[in-house]
Amino acid sequence: MKSFDVIIAGGAMAGSTLALALNALSQRALSIAIIEPFQTNHHAHPGFDSRSIALAHGTVELLKSWGLWQSLSPFATPITQIHVSDRSHAGMVNFDSTHLGLDALGYVVELSKVGQQYAEKINACDNITYFCPLSVEHVERSPEHVSVTLSDQQRITGKLLVAADGALSTSSAQMGFVRQEHDFEQVALIANVVSAQQHQGRAFERFTASGPLALLPMSDDRLSLVWCLSAEQAEQMLYASDSEFLAQLQTMFGWRLGRFLQVGQRSTYPLILRYHSQTIAHRFVTIGNAAQTLHPIAGQGFNLGIRDIATLAQVLTEEDTQSMGEYRQLATFRQRREADRQATIQLTSTLVHLFSNDWLTLRVGRNLGLMAMENIPLLKAPLLNHTLG
């Protein structure tokens, strides 16, 4: 039976980042297993698909500290400005990297390209073993170890099992963790679009009656669209002709980027807040979407997960491997992370409910709030801090 210091269930963004962060901080002293059902270099991998994500400034600084940013930066598009507005109303807020003395507020990367780079780095590490395409079938724990039975009936042991296996984490279900859910009654429509005007590093978050509409700058002057709609609206837009889709997008977004000219392949997924109140147990911890899956408003999901990864990696490498996975160690991780975790979950959920309806009182209040935020730096600071990560 093969034995490891750390076993990670899930090898997408969260799991692979944790493995590489642990590798960097321990100087390759830890033996790490990654269990992943999908081939990382395959286009159908759901964790490394055609979507793009925004990496906050703080996230990029962490990736730099682990030696990961150098290989990602060639295909990362900087976000130099963020424009937040409410459709058909006067309220708006602008963030500009030059005003803060930064090169960028964040960067946009395509997950498929990140997956390729991560796979190359992991394959080059002889202390990281990849079990793929396999999944966790059964988990047993003893005082000193955790034993994992894989889908091919192979068994491995470790001092700690980390669940990084997504929103419907089977590892967490094995532990008996109860998943909390809140349906936002929205569907995210994802596509890449091209506009007549160059994006010039600008990102946009526009609030509409059906939900937020975000556009992120990408390479080749493309824009990554995340459009939150009702299920019925999303179905209509998913199957609309390109011209109908672009016309409706134009109506909702406006003309700040000129005319929308092209739209690529479209996909949708339901928006549901999922989280576990319990994030640790004996020789077990959850990170990333396995711990909490957030609404994409304000782009907080992965950036919250990366802060979890940073703290966990630090805690696990602060002491020698004899302490690896002890409950005392995991309790330290939870104590350091819980305030940020709860605040970010609350922030995203509140923003969704505040900006996804057209009630008169809320409409007036939120626009006054946006205008005040734009003109009073003290009010702008909390949102800016979350934006920068």
C-alpha cells in the first residue's frame, strides 16, 4: 500500500495549486498524491475548460511566492480598470490601477491554459504522484492515518486527506459533512465576445434586473462574458441566433465598448451557493469549491479559495511532518480562515440580492450607495480590499 504525507482529492485549480504550493514551501520534502477523475490535458476536463477566471492582485502575489506566476503570466491579460454600474441609472464606481500605484488590479487567465502549465509542473515533480483517471470511493480514518480506496480498488494511505473535488464533493460526503445550499434562481451564461472597441484592460460589472453582467478583458481583444439570467432567459439566449444574442447583450450592457461584433460558443450553469459549515475533521480538510461555491458576482470564488490554500499550505509546513494532519493543526487553519470565509460568503450573497431586482427602494438605495462610494474613498475601501484580494 502506497503511503503519502498529503492526499488531495481533486486535481483541478484548487487541488493542483495546493500541491504545487506545498511543494514550493516544503522544498519538495512532502510526498503528495493527487486523485483526479479527468485527464488534465483533455479538452473535456471540467476544471480546466474554456472558461476564464479573474485572479486578484493578492492571488497573483501568492502565485509569485510559490514560483507559479512566471509560467502563467505570458497568457494572462491585465485588468487595469474596473467599471461597476447599474443599468439605466446614474450610480457607478470606478477602480483604476494607476491611482493605486499598481501595474494591474488583477489578471484574467483561461483555465485550459492554466491546466496545461500545471500538468507540466506536476509531472516534473517526482514526489507528486498522480492517480488519474480515478476517484475516491471510500475513506477510513485511524488515529495516525487516513486510508483511501480508489475507484479501481487500489488503496493508499496518508496523514491528511484534502477535499478539493468540487461543489458536490464526494470526499466531504464520505465524512458526513452536511452541505448547505441556497438557490439564487439565476443561471450563468458563459461566452467569449468581441466588440468594436478594444477593451484596453477594462473590466465591467453591470447590474441588471435579472442579475449581474460581467465582461473581463482577454487576449486577442476578446472579452469573457458572464451573464446572470433567469432560467427561462438563459435558455432563450443559449439557443438564440448570434445576431439576436448580440442585440440583446447590447441592450443590457450599452455602448461603452461600441458594437458587439462576435460571440463564441455559449454554455450555462445554475447559480447555487453551496458551503459546508464544517470544514475540518480528524485528518480531513476541505478547500476551494468543496468548501464553498459562491455566486460569480465580484469574482470572489477562486480568490477566496486561493487564500484558503495559502493558509493551509503555511500551516502544514510550519512544523515537521510528524504533526501533519493533526486536528490541532487543522483547527489553527480554520481559526485563521473563518472570518474571511464568512465575510466573503455574506458579501457575495448580499450583493446578489441587492443588485438582482428592480424594486424602487433598493434601486434608489443602491445607486446612492454607488455614487457615494465613487466620491468618498472611505466607503470605497472595503469593496476595493475584496477586489484586490
